[in-house]
Amino acid sequence: MANVAGTVRVRFRRVKRSRESFPRSVGGACAQRAAGYDPCMRPADVQSRPEDPSSDETVEGGATLAEIARAAGVSAPTVSKVLNGRADVAAATRTRVEELLRRHGYRRRRGASQQSRMIDLVFHELESSWAMEVIRGVENVAREEGLSLVLSESAGRLMPGQTWVDGVLARRPAGVILVLSDLDPAQRAQLTSRDIPFVVVDPAGDPGDDVPSVGATNWQGGLAATRHLLELGHRRIGVIGGPSRMMCSRARIDGYRSALESAGVPVDAELVREGDFHHEAGYAAGLELLRLPQPPTAVFTGNDLQALGLYEAARELGVRIPEDLSVVGFDDLPLARWVGPPLTTVRQPLTEMAEAAARLVLDLGR
């Protein structure tokens, strides 16, 4: 398999966090749904916390939780529920209380609560070889650090629901890693108020400069893939991109467009297709492209699974690869090595990206 190299991009803003003790917890990994799930761990895996607010939990500057409660127009036990991640608090009330806590610089005293020895890893979809490579990388670091791994899936949504957030606040993991996902400002504030660090891997949208993130150089990958096809002599080059709502998909398509424009080749909208990052999307888009009156002689796909779908479409239509059609994928997944003829692909260092994200989130929590 020929490869076009990709690189890892890490972006983060270091923030000061209080140190807390880390109790031992039972090792191993488990999976859950981000909405309406029951975490598959024994009760011993989650550290219990007292809900009775006391003078032990004070706000820097002398304010007590009782004073925070009065300012928010709620009871002191409600403030305690917010602090302990209880789900039985209205979203508006939770937001109001957390804003007051942030405004007063609230910090728990050392020993008032404890973090769990685990990392929360969240995917928008788990059922893919891509996800397995990321899990492998995070698990490598978790094993080195003696941490457990909790897996969540947001069922295709780019942001996990409040049920997942409530679970994280209750578990108080050492860190949270979101893959092709993101958190809305309120969710970020909830995690930040509890000193739970988080990192986003290939964020769905622009995370902003204040959100730690790890990603591949997607634009450069799309540029390199298309330039490779141009160097082979192709001028009618199609593209099958991922979902446009994802920033990585848009960046790869932008790289494709830039390569064509730099070579003086017009971008033909008829040759641009969009689908999800699955085999089926590559197959469907491949049939559409190859059935055109003037089909492309080369196609760049947004990932390797789409490329495998394109291979199937080509076989079905009697299009020979590489004699009639050149294909370049993106990811360099292990399963793509079994396809024939060999797939040329942009290598995205998924395992290394995941390891970098895990080390970053743990570093932010120290």
C-alpha cells in the first residue's frame, strides 16, 4: 500500500487546576450509550460523595455555599446536587448555579471530593475500524497510568446529551476525550466547574483557541492526495467527502479544491459527492460518479472505508483499478491492507493522535 504521510496537530491552552487525590478503582473498559444509559461498572467503581453542604466547601473570598444558594434563589442542597453531578436538577437551575460558582472562583478544598481512576472516551459512532485505532491509542496510555477506560457513544450526534454529562459529573474521571464530537458552552462549563479536563480529537466544528484539541493535518492531506493524482496525469478527478458538518471533512475537500486550482484544473461540481464515513456511502457515491456520461479517471475519498465502497462499485460496473480508475483514500486503516489492488492512502496516525490526546488530558488534570 502506498502512503501519503499525515501529521498530528495538537492545540491546547494550559489552565491551572487544583491537585486532588486519586483513589484506586477497578480496571477494565466498558461501553455505554450517551443518552439513557446505565454505566456498566460495579458500584465500587464510582466514589460516593456527601451531599450535605457544609463549611468544608467554601468559595474563595469567604462566600459559603449557603450564600451561593441564596444568590441563585435555590436551596443549599440544590447547590450540593449541582456540585455532585446529580441529574435531578433543572438545566436552567444548574446553569445559574454553576455561573455563580465560577464567578466567585469556587474550588473544593483538598480531599472534599475525589476523582476516579478512569478516562472517559466519547465517540459519535463506535462501530468502525477507525474507532478501534483510537481506542487502542488511549488504552495504551491508560494502561501505563493504571487507569480504567469508559467508552460512550452519542448515537451519531456530534454532541453528547445531558444524561452523559450528568454521568461524567458523578464519576469524576481523570479526564474526558471526545472524538469527532464537541461540547456546547454549558457542557464545557459544567466540566470545568468540577475540574474535569477534556480534549477533543478531530473536533466536529471549530473548537476555539481555549479548547484543547488534537487532530490530523486534514487540509494538507487532501492537498497531497489530489496532487498525487494530478502527478499521475489525471485531470478529471472526483472526490467523495465526509459529512459537511464535520470540520475534518470540509478541510479535506478544501485541500482537494486547492490542489486542483493550483494546477489550473477547474473544480467540476458534478464530480463532488458527500456521504458519511462508511463503506456504504463510498459504494453509493461511487456508482453515481462512475455512471456519469464522463466519469472521473481518479477519485479521492474522505476515508478508507469510502474507498473500499468505491472499489466495490467499480467491480460491479466492470471498471478496473488502477487501469481505468485511480483511487486515493485517507486514514491508512489496517483492514485496507487486505484490498486488491493495493490502496494508496493518506496515513492519518490515529493511534498516535489518541495517545497524544490521552497524555494531554492527563497533563491538564495535574
